[in-house]
Amino acid sequence: MKTIYLDNNATSRVAPEVVDAMLPFLGEYYGNPSSMHSFGGQVSVHLKEARGRIAWLLGADAEEIVFTSCGTESDNTAILSALAVRTGRRRIVTSRVEHPAVKALCERLDKQGYKVVEIPVDNMGNLDMDEYRKSLTPDTAVVSLMWANNETGVMFPVEEAASMARERGILFHTDAVQAVGKVPIDMKANAIDMLSLSGHKLHAPKGVGVLYVRRGTEFSPFLIGGHQERGRRGGTENTAGIIALGKACELAAANIEAENSRVRRLRDSLESRLLAAIPNSRVNGNTSMRLPNTTNISFEFVEGEGILLLLDEFGICASSGSACTSGSLQPSQVLRAMGVPFTMAHGSIRFSLSIYNTEEEIDFVVEKLPPIIERLRALSPYWKDERICTTAGNAG
Ligand SMILES: Cc1ncc(COP(=O)(O)O)c(C=O)c1O
């Protein structure tokens, strides 16, 4: 059975060109780039090239790139560094809809005595900018706001938010794990101090990430050890992973136009056809401030998990907005923060596309999903009630 992969915000296929680029560094070129001998030294030349490619995608300087192991490490490093260099400031400003890489760390810091302020979002997933402005107090050390939400694709105005933080001397970090490669980013044109990205979301392998640190930003390392990354992150470099990420960033720069045209068209086609074919369905999030590849659709009165299991029988991979917490199915924190009604939040599915998806795949999903929803709704007592109410309403 063919796999139809519509779960690219979870992780993405390693591009074949990326596999080709990295393989020699798992085989022949295994030297340590810090070694004095030329066998290791030749690897450092390739690392430098990769650093340059990543910097190019971000509109950054090569020396502003710090390699890490993943997006989570980058997020943790940025926030902990800001707290370490802004001693005396005890407040962290973030949002209600951050990824656990930021949210769970902030919850831990809150327990340790820091004051964490979570800015709310409206029912479209937009950040409350008035609350944000008010939150920027003199005792705030750092703001951490995601560029794009992993569940809905909704983008925050991080560039505007960063300027507001800078005016008040507050460090600004953005988790851009879902945004890099999908929207143009130019670090020369904004006031963001630190930015996280993760290789496996943009067709590089898992286990490599980057923290961009603006030149001149005070910094305190998270992993302390060797002098790698100019003392900003100890540990022998993941050479194959870094070279892979360099190639993936080069491809992302070349494909960003396709992401915003062809991928966007496929996403829009999937979304509008599903909404038309399935009653009581709706999109979650602001559709005009959204990543081009993501749609989060709620199908009322069904369980997301049920939908995913039946989609899986056709080889279709997507994600649900629910997470199984201590035996009970809780709708996602993101949808709850947006005030999505319970009956809608439970039946939410995230489809996240990539340049590897085709029109035929979208046609296939549009053919298979409506009967799945119909089948599940036939089993749902709530759906039956809803139909009785709707019919009575119409008749009246
Ligand atoms: C917005 C966001 N931030 C951070 C992460 C964590 O990245 P990683 O899996 O590389 O640690 C993810 C991964 O899902 C994400 O979507």
C-alpha cells in the first residue's frame, strides 16, 4: 500500500539529495573536525560550507549559527541563556500555545520561582497584542514566542513583537521550528535575538538543530564542555547531520516559492473540498496568517483518533489534535486556548503537506475521508441528537 504522508509538521522525509550529501560523512569522512590532522580538517571545511548555507537561508551571518541536537535543545538553550545573562530579572513572557519544548520548560521554571506570563490567543489563534504590550515590564528577562504554530499553522507577528521587546531592553527568542523553509526569514531585517530551527522538519534527518544567536547578544551555553561552536555548545559536532542540514537549507531556499504556490494550492484544495463534502466541519485558526502547508480541520461529533485509525487503513498519515493524558482523551491545549468547543476540538485533524505531495494524493484523501466521517458519526449518539435538533430546527 502506498503511504500518503500528510504529517510533515511531525517530521518530514529526508530529501534524497540530503541523503546523498550526508552519506560520505557516515562512511569515508569520519574524522573529527577539531583534529589537527588534515583527515579531520577536511571535514571542518564541509561544516563551514553547511554553516554558510544555513545562514544564507536565514539572512544571517555564519558565526550567528550554533548547531544543536534538535529544536527542543535550541529552545531550552535560548531561554536558559537569557535568564543567565539577565540576572535579577525574573519574568518570562510566552504564549498559551507554545510547543512543549518551551511550555514545559517554562512550567518548570515557574516552579523554581520565575514568573511566567502566558499571553492568551483569540479564537482564531491570534496573539493578544494588547496583553503582550502590557506584559513587557522592566523585570522581564526574555520573551519566547513561536513564529508558527505546529498544530494550526497560525503565525504570530514575531517581528513586530521583537521590536517591542528590544525597545524595552528585553531579549527576544522565537521558536521558528515550523516556519523555517516555509516562510521567508531575513534576520538582518528584524530585531529577533535568538531563533530555533530543527532539521527534521525541513527534510534533513532527526538529531540536528540550530540556535541562531544574533551577533553581540550576551549568551550563556547550555551544554558546557569542549570549545566547539566557539564555546557556545560543547560536544563533538554531528558532522553528517550538519552537512545534511546545510543541503536541506539550500533545497529549502530553492523550494520556498513552491511551498507558497504549489503546496499552498494543494492544501487549499484539500481544505475546501473536505469542508464542502463534510457537514459540521470547520477550519481552526486564522486562515490568512497561516503556514502554506498546514490545515487543522474539526469534524464535529467524532473522535480524532477514530478518524486517524480509519485513514491509516488507506495508508493516509495525519495527526489528531488530541493527546491521551492519564487515560482520558483531552483535546489539545492549543485548541482549548483558542476556545474551540469541546465537540469540535475532539474531532480535529491536522494535515501538513510538503513539496513531495501530489494532486492524486489529495484526490484520494478527499475520496476516502467523507465516508469515514459518515461511518463514525453513524455510531455517535451526539451526532444523532444533533441531527434530530437540526431537523427539528429546520422544520420549525
Ligand atoms: C514548534 C515546535 N517547536 C519545537 C519542536 C521540537 O523540535 P525537535 O523535535 O527537533 O526537538 C517542534 C517539534 O514538533 C515544534 O513543532
